Amino acid sequence: MAHQGFNLNGGAHPCLPFYERMLDCIRAEILPLKMCTDETEDYVECHQRKKQVILNYKLSQELNKNLIVALPKYDEENDRFLPQSAFNTDEIFNKGRR
């Protein structure tokens, strides 16, 4: 497994620290397949980003569950928020259609 450690812009590759940790573990352990699974998993995750994609998907699902339809309007003269009944529901739901 050869790893150059540089990206296309000439800087260090973001996965280089994970690769170096994995190599250090492999060199130091007698049973690297059993003892270095965490380091190898971190290195593979850095390249594939499967856990990050799953996390982003779950976060977007949670954000869509709590989708805010309308924010209360603030009355600056009286220093308070207007009650919800002061909203025109047709105005709120037709915003995206214009």
C-alpha cells in the first residue's frame, strides 16, 4: 500500500495522518490484522466517507421533520412578536409558487 501523502494542490492529503497511524500500528504489532482494525477502519473511512454520508442523510431527515413553515413577525415599535393569528396562511403557503 503506497501512499504519496500529497493532494493535487501540493498540500498534505487529508488522510495522511490516518495512513501513518495505520502503518505505525501495523509495524508495531505482532497480529496487525486483529490489533489494528480501528486504525484501518479510520483510514478507509477517510477515503470512502460512508459514515459521513449516512450521518449527513440522517441529519437532513431530522431537519426536514422539523421544517419551519413560518417564523413569527417582530413588531419593532411595540418590542414584541405578533401573534400567530396575524399571519395570512395563503401568503405563507404560496411563497414558493411565485
